[in-house]
Amino acid sequence: PICSLLSAGVQRRAGMCGRFGCTRLAALLAMISASLACYPDGHFDHVKRVLHLDDLNSFVRSKTGSGVALFVRWIGSESSECCKRQAFAWTQVTRAYRDNPLIAFGDINLEDPSELDGSSFTVRYFTNETSIKGVQCPRSTKGAFCEEMAEVELVRHCVESISGQALCHADGSGACSERQAAFLGKWGSRGLAELTQ
């Protein structure tokens, strides 16, 4: 069926259906599409799908009332390029924290423009110190927020700075990035007197 979507001229020039085979081409396109999806397979095993603002308010109250820091990705449309660019970083961070009882994640897809309130393509956090509207994650760059949230380190920085729950610990345990491991290797063996000079 995928080959029927391609023009005959393209098929002939590329030889896609002849040499590559329609089944292989369809499988390749499905794999590419899945890798670009806003919600990868298994995403909602550790991230709550928030259906509407009332659902979000209930979720926020239940989590923050028990001392949990909640991070919600606000999406204007699942098919948006921004959502797709954020998907990898968001998924990596949510998976890294999935077993931490002090942090929770949600995704809300507000395709109704009246519900967006200027918050499309963002990550908002909620704690027992924020209002029910939450707060956008602090900016780390001067670039577009959509691009910023496509970087694993920057999404992780938002979660760590707000929740106080670092994945990498000073003793080197935990999930340290290459940069963090290099820093700990350089400074970790030095004594307090040497560090405070």
C-alpha cells in the first residue's frame, strides 16, 4: 500500500518497490515514523496522559499534596514538529526518574486553542509551593524553548533544579553524564581544604 502512494515516476527512478520491496519500505517508513512520534512506545507506562484541564488540576492536587514534584509537558498538537523534537529528551528524562517516588510526569495535549493560555510547547512544574497553574521550567538558553526542551541535559537540569533530586551523586553513583563523570573524576579526589582555597 505504501508504494501505491508514491508516484510511478518516483518508483521507477528510485526503484523502491522493485529492488527494496514494498514490505521493507513500509517497515522502514513505520520505524522512522515511530522514532519521530511525540509519544514513543511505552511512554504512558511512566507518564500520565492528562486529558483536559480538570484532569490536570486533579492530578496536580494529588501529587503536590503528597510532596511530589510534578512536571507536565504541554503540547499544542501531537503532530507538531516541536512535540516530535522534544520527544527524545522528554522520554529519556521521564524514564530515568520513573522509579523516583518524589517526581511524577504528565503529558497534556491541548489542541483546543482556548485551553492553551499561551502555554503551548512548554514544560511546566508543580510543587506544593506553586499555584495550580504551575510555573514554566527555568530557561537555560536564549534559544526557543521548544529547542531547549529537545536537549536531554536541559530537561534533566529543569527536573533536578526544581525537585532537588539529582540522578548523578557526588560520590559518582547514579546516572552521571559524561560531563558530570569527568568533573567528578577531576575534583572528586581532592580534599575539602584544597577545594576551599
